[in-house]
Amino acid sequence: MAAANKGTTHKILVVDDDLDTLKLVGTTLEKQGFLIVAAKDGQEALEKVAQHTPDLILLDIMMPKMDGYEVTRRLRADPATAGIPIILFTAKAQVDDKVAGLEAGADEYLTKPTHPAELVARVRSILKRPVTSILPPLPGESGGAVIGVIAAKGGQGVSTLAINLAAGLREQFKDATTALADLRPGRGDIGVYLGHPNPDGLISLLKRNPGDIHRQVVERALTEHKTGLKLLLSSIKPTDAGMIEAAEQMATVVRELARIATYCVLDLGEGLPPAKQRALEQCSKVVVVVEPDPHTMQQTKALLEDLNSLGMGKDKILIVMVHRVRSDQALTGAEIQKSLDMEVQAVFTPAPELAFQAARSHQPMTVVDPESFTAQQTLKLVNLFVELANR
């Protein structure tokens, strides 16, 4: 089933042996933007969980081969699946049935028939519950782990994502040093957003000879934000844009940042001039930001081809969608995945009130509201980085 991506890319496994129910529930949730995986019995459900790692399971009880109680018990007994939320969705309405389901480990119990609005509300409520990661920090390949954030064109929310991702890493691993670097000389806006106008930390380094850029010099160029993030900020003066030609200096700066910080997030903006190509050499992972606009897909494909030619294969790239397109003009998550032949790992939807509050307080959105959808998707990315690094 394909999702009409209106607000999330949470993946939901719907399990029911009644095909009419399976289709109705799946369609209802797809219309709300969820990605749906279907299974017809308990054994297939376990197989689909192993294959797709859903964010939530909507599970019938009375099914052939294995009932919902047993599926729930098996999932809860496996550390790899123990944390997946489960909603039992069944015609069994007796109190004893509900007690048995909850004792088996279900998070919610819904009785059929349920109004679609209530079903969607219960699903969203479960998915909004805070999730605490127990995964260890990801190891860097050379010094700290360096994560680049880039898009095929401007205006797609790269800086906002970079800020929130760095804040998410900082929050998740408080004992580690996390750095956020704006690598767009003459076009930097992270400093303005976080309350440090007219910064020149990056420019001061790019003006040096590469041999004069060492750890102590880079440390002096950093600014500390009130969240504890170490910031390497870039000038907003248009005449400084020419400093992007300082490729060797840029490579040295990023190399030293990786020695200073356990985690380093790079705002690469758009485009791949030589200096950004050199910065990419230090990246263990690259987040490519896309928007669900059919007109930008060719540009994104070209960017992915260039990244591949620079040694950044699919194993190092994560696709993240920032949804700022009118729904009637937007591609679905399934269409984007098919077009790029890569899975969309997270979606960030417009949150204008939260964005306003964050900008006014010079804080990341994840700090202003740690339980927001933005914070949840950021945590999902952080955990995914850890998972990929530890494979």
C-alpha cells in the first residue's frame, strides 16, 4: 500500500485475517500519511516485523496459525522488538479478553468496530509517547563521527535540520562533545538563528594557510551555545562567499573538528563546489534533504549521482523529507522512494508556531518542545545513525 504523505512516515504493520478489515484500516491510515505494511496471520506478522521494523503494530487477536496474544508475547520476549508499540484491534469485547491482551504486553486495546477518527487518534497518541534510546554512541571513522546535511537546491530546510540534529545528538549523549558547523561562507544563517549575529569563525580559519590550521586555532574559532553545542559559524556578508574556494583549508578545518568533537554535524547547504567535496571526504554519513516536489526530483537524483561518484554510496546516505509542498501537489513517500530507489528515513512537517518560538528564543526546536513531532523524528534519525554504525 502507498502512503499519501501528509504528516509522517511512521510505518505501521496492520495484521488481520479479514481482508476487508485489512483494506479498510490500511486505507484509513494511509490517508493520514502513514506507510502501511500488511499481514494476514500471526506467523506472517512476525516475518514482516523482522523485514520492516515497523514503528507500531495494529494487531487482530483471532487469526489462523498464531493468535494476537502469542504474537504479542513473542515480540515482547525479543529485545530487538520489545519496544515496538502494539495496539490489539479485535471484536473480542469481554473484560477478560482485554486483560489477557494487556498482560501479554499490548499498549492499547481497541474493540471493533471503531470509528476511523478514534483509530487514528489512538495511533497518533501512541506514536507521540517519548522514546528513550538505549543505543551506544556511534563510533567515528577518524576521530569523531561527522554527519553532513545537504540538499539539491536551497530553501529546503537544511540549516534547520542540521541545528535540530546536532541538538538531538547533544541531548542524547550529554557526556560527549557535539559540534555544529555552518560551512557556507557569506551565506551562513545558523549564527543568526541561534543568537550569534555576524559570526566570522569559519572565515577566520579559511583565510589561514592550511598548515596554520590546527586544533587550538579551531577551538578558538568555536562559539558555545547555551545548549552546550560547539558552533563553528559562518559569515552572512555576501562578499565572503568567495571563500568557498578555499578547499584545502576547509578539509583541514573539518578534520580538526572531528578531533575536537565526538559528533560533528556539517551544514553543507546546496551545491558541491570543491571545498564541500573535501568536507564530504570526512563524513561517515550524509543526510540528503528532499521535498515532495516532482520538479526537484531530477535535481536530487543528480546530487545523489555526484555523491556516489565522490565515494558516498547508498550505505552512507540517508534520505530525509522536509514537507513544505501543498498536499495536492506533493509526491507521496512511496513515490519518492521509488523515484530515488532509496527509503525515506524521516519526515519533518511544517510547525510554524514551534519554529517561531525557537527562533525567538534562539533555541533548536527540539529543545523548545522535546515531545514535538520534530523532536521525535530527530530522535529517530539519531538512533538510526547509531544502528547503522554498529552493524
